[in-house]
Amino acid sequence: MQTPAPVEYAKATSIADAISRLEALGEDSRPVAGGYSLIPMMKLRLARPETVVDLNGIAELRGIRVEGNELVVGAMTTHADVLSSAILFEHYPIFREAEHVIADPIVRMRGTIGGSMCQADPASDLSAVGSALRGNAVITGSSGSRTVPLREFHDGPYETVVQTGEILTELRYPIRPGAGSAYEKVERRAGDWGVCTSGVFVVVSGGVITDCGIGMAAVNADHYCAPEAEALLMGKAPTEENLAAAAAAAANEANPIADQRGPADYKRHLASELTLRALRRAVAASQGA
Amino acid sequence: MQVSVNINGVEHSRDIEPRTLLVHFIRDDLQMRGTHWGCDTSNCGACTVWVDGAPVKSCTMLAVQAEGAEVTTVEGLVKDGALDPIQEGFTECHGLQCGYCTPGMMMTGRWLVDQNPNITREEIREGISGNICRCTGYKNILDAIEYARDHANSEVSA
């Protein structure tokens, strides 16, 4: 039987209330969002907060909207709401494709995008998506909000730049007219963490790639991204040869380790193959846009 | 910590440790054993209940988080002594062997049918992907949920 260690519980009523509680309680407190990451960690005693501050009552943290040229997703927006969002799908089908292979429909009803980002699992699908899209995190503390690029959000496995007394409040993704996007994942069984995943966006204009982003999860790529592969594509025609060269470069930016999900060379092969498949589909979508 | 939860229309108040998981609150504190406790890792879905109408894996939620909420467990499916269509479906279609996954399957199945009265077999397959059965190979479970879809004439309040 797995039970968390003794813990105190507080339910926050607003962002300001959550922050003031977390600041007062200090580093032994943790905010809890959907709970499908933190509570298992507490049951395994890998996390032992003295107090959990529940964010589930804070309506202002939920919702998806367009603001200027950005898509804004509240940190407490559930996976199910991201999956079914017409706004996100219109601009970036990658969200629907990634969410469709995250956990299972019940977990997606309560699990949140912000919780997933802050868990910072090396296999986090949404971290790969966020890095591919070069999104930003809005982190709020008692002295105000700061914006951090998602490619600088993680400090390593299970570590983020969110400090004690701060919470992640929003995720922001730049809208890119004409972009195509796609997500590819190989998993051992439905809903599992990926053996390897790759998510990309591409903008093709005038016969060449004018913008792109490549994200990968579960293969230990720095900040879940492949900037050298992206550089290879910029200004190039989206030919199969060029896409394959970029996919191979992305695999070289992965540093997979062998574990129960597979040997390292297999994962590196997947990084190349899945990136190529995602690039092909994103290019086709951009050219059709 | 004092917690009050409405379960199947009845208010239950208890003084519990905040670390108490909802599944243990239901099974141990309230002695309602219809909800099963399976993998303990939010994978198997045996512990699925509804919290304010939405399915939740109750092994991965603190009972104190359900304060003020309306929880429905498998015991809440029966109305005035009459089985819910999902329960009829599992009976008519032999939707179980050992029965361990059954409460969770029924809570998920009924919710799926409520969400989409025209749900397809393929959509049901995906919908129960968070509920694991180690006996049946799922065919009869799919039949049972389809039965509930086709006989969803009685009302269940979420």
C-alpha cells in the first residue's frame, strides 16, 4: 500500500493567495495541480512536502485564449481541454496529436498542462511541444510575473526554474501564420511515457523553410530541443534529402540512455525516424495552408 | 482535518489525516467497498469514481480535495432498487470474470455513454484505455457498454 507521508493541506482561493501561502510555508511546500504527477511522487516518498497548496479552486488559472499574436493557455487547463481546443488545433495540430497520446482519458480530465510542465519528466510530451514551438512560461511570485522561454524552463530532470513562492501561471505560444505542425511518439503501450517522441513545426514560404522548431522527449536532448537540426533547415527547400539530414542531426542532439524502454541506439534511431515523419507531415500541412 | 463529502447523495463528515487518499476514505473510513483499489499508481482504473460528474482515479486524489464535492461511486448507480443500464449491460453481456475492474469499468462506461450517446465501439475502446482488465480481453466489456448506450433510458445524476 502506497500512502503519502503525513502532510498538511491548504486550498488556495486565488493566485495571490496561493503565492502568499507558498512563500510563507517555504521550500517544504508544493503546489498541487491535477495531482497525477505529484501524488504518485508523494506515495513513493520521492516527494515529501510538509504542505500541499491546492490550486484546483483557482478559476483564473484555467482557459485558452488568443492574445495579440500569442496563444495563451492557463497553467491549470486540463489535458482534456487542450486536447479538445479548437483554437489550439486551428494554429497547432501538434497539441491535439500530443495530448491524444498522453496517459488515458480519465487522467486527462484532471491532469493539467502546468502540472505536466512543472513535473519536468524527461519524457514529458508537452515539454517537447513547448520547446518545439518556442513557447514561454509566465511565472508569478509576490513581486510580480516574469516570462521565461520554455527552452530555459527546465533545470534538468524533474527540476524547473520556478522558485519557492512562485507558481507557473500561463503558457504562451507565438502564432505563426502558415505553420504546419505534427507530433510523433513511440510508446510500449497506450498511454505510457514515450520510448522517444518528436514534435515539430515548419513554415514553408516561397518554396523554402522560413521558420521551424524541433522538440524531442525521452531522449535526453538539452531542453527537449534540437537547435542544430533546425539551423540546417532554415532557408532550405523542404526536400526529402534536407528533411532527412535535419532528422539525422536531431538524433545527434539526443543523448538517450538504455533503460527498460529500450537500448540507446534504438532510441537514437527513433529520434531520427520520428523527427523525419513529423517534418514530412508538418511540411505538407504548411504547404497546404 | 475535518472533511465533508457528499457521496451518492449522502453527506459524510469525518476527521481524517490530510494524506488520506480518496479511495481509502471511501473504502476504509466509510466502509463502502464497491470502489476497488487496484494498482495504486493511477494506471488500472479499478478505483474510478466521479467527482462532480467527472471520472477520477481515486487512488491519486486526496480525500480532502473532495471537500464540498459530489462524489458518485458504483453503489450510486442503482436508483430505487433498479439497476442502471450499465449494470444491466455487464449482466446481460457477461462483462466480467473476476470482477476486480468492474466498478471502474462501469463508472467510466456510463460516463462515456453520457458524454456521447452515439459513441462508437472504437471510441469506447479508447475511452476505457485507462481501465485495465486482465481477464476478459475486453470484448464483453465493450458489448456491455454498447448495451448501456443502446438502453440508456434511465437517468443517472452525475
